[in-house]
Amino acid sequence: MKIATWNINGIKARIDNLRQWLADSSPDIACLQEIKSVDEGFPRLEIESLGYHVETHGQKGFNGVAILSKIKPDEVMRGLPGAVGPDGQIDEQSRYIECVFSVQGGVIRVASIYLPNGNPSDDPVKYPYKLAWMERLRLHAQQCLALEEPLILAGDYNVIPEPHDCFDPAAWATDALFLPKTRAAFRALENLGLTDAVRATTDATKLYTFWDYQAGAWQKNNGIRIDHLMLSPEAADRLKATVIEKHVRGWEKPSDHVPVAGIFDFAPV
């Protein structure tokens, strides 16, 4: 099975690219971020016509996540558990959707994640929200890992894990994506026993998943790696290969992110 993640940066602006990618790449499960659409406005029929089941957790104008799959999920959960802030306020930002799928021998649990950006890093609300969201993700991942089943936490993490995951570490030194607290929170997630799929299959440098639209970043390969597949031990044991589908960034009207996919030794029921 091929399980992929892609921050599409607007489903309406990128629907033609999405349809082309689904036809060419043919992922069994595709996790999308930044769909920037309410659930009712998602172009469901255009995706279903390609043989995909559609689950969304949308929001008007920004954020929003979705999971497209060739097999229908058994369970769907929308929203990351846990309140925002000490007052128990519910998080109204649509950044997390999780599905459980039946496969031969059991189930797999797949989540599409759009982690907060957090910039500007000195903002009294945005950066603390990012760190709090990461802690909620860690706590939820810990509960999922206790189930001892294949878990794939896929998405735009807005985290540059290591210096070799960006073209110029000095340029990102004060950015919320690369601050020490951000990277420490990401390591805390890894330390639960999660595996970074790309780094499990290659030590190569200059592997990026995002290139800014400005300053010729794509043409110069001035990118960063912020889109990740984080795997439970049960999923990591079944990982065969990963691919960063970089060519998609060269398409007309591209997203600033590209798909990242893992190939797993799972088989649909």
C-alpha cells in the first residue's frame, strides 16, 4: 500500500493538480492539508469519480485536512483531543483527522496533520499555541501507541527536524519551524517510539518538501523538509520505501509543498 501526505495549499486552486497526481501516483491513502474549504465545499464528486472515498475536516478560508482512500475507513475522528489553554477552550482550528482502515491481518490507523506554523515566533499567542498543539499531539500519539497497531501520523508538521533538513540553517535560526523548543517537541514525539519514514530509508541531504514561492527558491533548490510520515514500530516494520515526489512542484500553479509517500507491506481486505 502507498500512503502519502501532501499540503495542497487550497483544494479549489489545485483540483486539477490533485486529480492528475491521484491518477499518476495512485496512492491507496492520501492525507491532504490546507484544503482551505468547508466540508460542503470540497469537490467530493471529482475525487470520488477517481475511485476514492473522501473524509474531510474543513474550515472556511484556511487550515482544513482530508483523507482520501481507495478503501472506506471503519472509523473517523475529526479534531485533535485536548483543550486549548487552561480555561478548557475547545480548539476550533481544523488541523487533524484520523481514520482506521481494515487490512489483511488487522487494522491501520492513519492521521492527516496540519501542525500550526507558529510565526512570528515572538507572537504571544501563535508560538505558544504551536507548542501546546505539539504536546496535545504527543499525548494522543502516546495513547495510540498503546494500542500496538500500525500508526501513520502523516502531514505538514511545520518542523525542520535537523540542520541538514534545510538549505541554510542560519536563515531559519529565529523561525518558529526551527527554534530549539520546536525541535525538542518534535524529538519528544520521536522519543515515544515513532520513526521518521524518510530518514529510516535514506541519509541523503538536500531532500526537501517545501520551496517558497519567492526569490526563486524552487529554481535554486532552496527548500526545507517539513512534511513527515511518523510511524509506530508496527508501521515502521512494514515500511519498504519512501519517495518525495518533487516533480509535482514544477507543475503549473503548484502548491509550495510536494507529496511524500511511504510504501508499506499492507494489503487491503
